[in-house]
Amino acid sequence: MGKSDFLTPKAIANRIKAKGLQKLRWYCQMCQKQCRDENGFKCHCMSESHQRQMAIFGQAPDRVVEGFSDEFLEEFLTLLRRAHRSSRVAATVIYNEFIADRHHVHMNSTRWATLTEFVKFLGREGHAKVEDTPKGWFITYIDRDSEQAIKARLKRKRVKSDLAEDERQELMIARQIERAQKAQANGEEDDDANADDDLGSEDDEYSGSDEDDQEEHQEEGKEANKPTGKIAIALQRAVPPPKINPFDDKPKMKFGFEEEEEEVPNKKAKVAGKATDTRRSAIDDLMKEEEKAKERSNRKDYWLCPGIVVKVMSKSLAEKGYYKQKGLVKRVIDKYVGEIEMLESKHVLRVDQDELETVLPQIGGLVRIVNGAYRGSNARLLSVDTERFSAKLQVEKGLYDGKVLKAIEYEDICKVAQ
């Protein structure tokens, strides 16, 4: 076998010794060579290849250090973004994961002398959110790529919603104008009909009174022409005949105007009832339109708000024990991302609202309406309809205090932290 054979015992032993991490003090970053002991590192420093690399470094030391610093920063942020994208992690933990790769860029070749200095740099530049605690420095990655995508998506949706809202408002105004014109026309027709009925009843009264006067004159003429009695042969006092009242023998007549007087109030009542129903239906329609307009204006594609309790449904966080665990929304970032503090572990995560779910309290508990016409109002949970996936609420405080909402979907309400 040759001296440099790959399968010689010496070559195998060298590979076993070189496997894994070695001491940092015996690593040459310029040559990217790891030495196993002090003697080997000394021999390497005296070699021609190392001398050439040091000559290159001596020509532009600042540029070389800056290049190593940029490479170190890029690789560190890549690892942080992939492994701990939405979690708060200790700086020492992520650094140990970073140096596990034996070909990584070492920190002693960068412009940062210590890990603390590097963590402070990340916080100043806005690459991550850093916290100094009694247990050490903690890092939370700020996802700039997702924020830019979310902002672009929000801008597109905002433009579309503004255009659609203008069209809906114009259509609603046109409908209200048309409905008001119809209601006004119906009101004028009802007034004309009432006036005609009043005039007809007055004419009937006048005609009835004229007929009554004529009949009275005829009866008086008959009484005047009728003889009062017969002449007796004997000289006796003539007995006057009984007075006849012509109105006693005749049946009591019901004149036409009396019927009209009874029918006219009924007609007026019917017309008034129809007018009232018309006005009431118009008011109900206007109220329904206002409710629909309120629903359209307050119905958004984002629902997160601080102070509510949500459930994490992200399967990517199942390995860390956060799947189907409840947390409190501390802060909302760009309307779609929530900063969640887990109730059990007190860990803080950043989770998109698509990976969260609303939580319902017990009957009588306090909830917040997070979407829909009454968005932002607090209410008391009265009952739950499991078949229709809706709940009955009573609004507390505010403009709609005491109002009962019969069917609000589960997705539009969420438990309030107390």
C-alpha cells in the first residue's frame, strides 16, 4: 500500500481525530485549516501557504475582516430563520447550534470579539429582538421577508376593498333614494284617497238631509188636507179623532248617509293602517340595509386583537409542544401576525392568524366580537347552538349596551382574558 492510501490505519486514525470540533485556538481562518495540537498549529504557521495567505491579509486587513463578518452574519441569520423562525431562544443555544458545523466562520475572525457584542449588534440593526434577562441574552427573529409580503398583500387588498366599498355605497344610496321616492308617492296617493272619501261622505249627508226635508213637507200637506172628524146628528159634542203620527206607522228608514257615516271611519282606519304598515316596512328595510352596510364595513380578513385568548393550531410547532395550546395575544404585528404568550410555559411566539383559532368561554363568560357588524364590542355569552356553530350574545357597555345578538358564528367571537 502507498503512503497516502485512503484505507491505511494512519489515514483512518487521522480522519477519526479530525472528526467533530477541535480547539478554536488551533484553527486558522485564512487557510480554513484545523490543527489538532499546538505543535501542528506552529508548523502550519511556518508553512509557505500560510505565509502567502497572511501576505494577502496584510494588504487589505479591513476588507478581509469585513468579508468574514458579513459571511458570519448571513449564516447565523439563516440558521436562526430556519430553526427558530417564530420562537424566543437563548443566544447561547443558537450559537452552539451554529458552531456545530466544523466548517463555519469563526467569530474570532470577525469584528465582534464576544457573543454579547454580536447580539447587541443584531438588536441595533433590527435583525432580531434581543432581551437581556437574568438567565442571559434571548433572541427573537424578526421575519422581514414575511412582513414585506404581508404589507404588499395588505396594500392590494386595501385597494380592492376601497373600490368595492365605493361601489357599494353608491348602490346603497341609489336604492335609498328610489325607496324614499316610492314611499313619498304612496303617501301622496293615500292622502288623495282620504280627501275623496271625505268629499263623498259630505255629499251623501247633504243629499240625505234634502230628502228628509221633502218628506216632512209632504206629510204636513197631507195632514192639512185630511178632515178632522164626522158631524154627529145628536147634539152631542164631537169627539175628535185620535191624532195620527205618520212616522209611527212607517218603519224606521235608514238613510244612505248613515251607512256612509259608518263605512267612512272603517275606510279611514284601513287606509291609516296601510299607511302605517308601509312606513313601518320602509323603516325595517332601512334598518336592515344599515345592518348589512355595517356588516360589510366591519367584516375584515384580519381579526387578531390584544387581550384575547387563542389556540395555536400550527402543526409545525407540535414538536415543541405548542400544538393546540392556548395563549394570550400580547401584541398584533401588521394586523395578521400575533405575539402570543403561552399560558402554561410563558413562552412568547409569533404566529400568523391562519394558524390560530378562537376560544369560547363557559356560558356566562365574557367574549369579544372580533369580526362582523359589532366588531370590537364586548358581550356576555348566553347560549351556544352546536348544530349551527353559532352563539347567542348580549352586548355589554358601549353604543349597543343590552342588545341581544341571536346568531353569531364561533369564528367571530373569542374569549377575553381576565
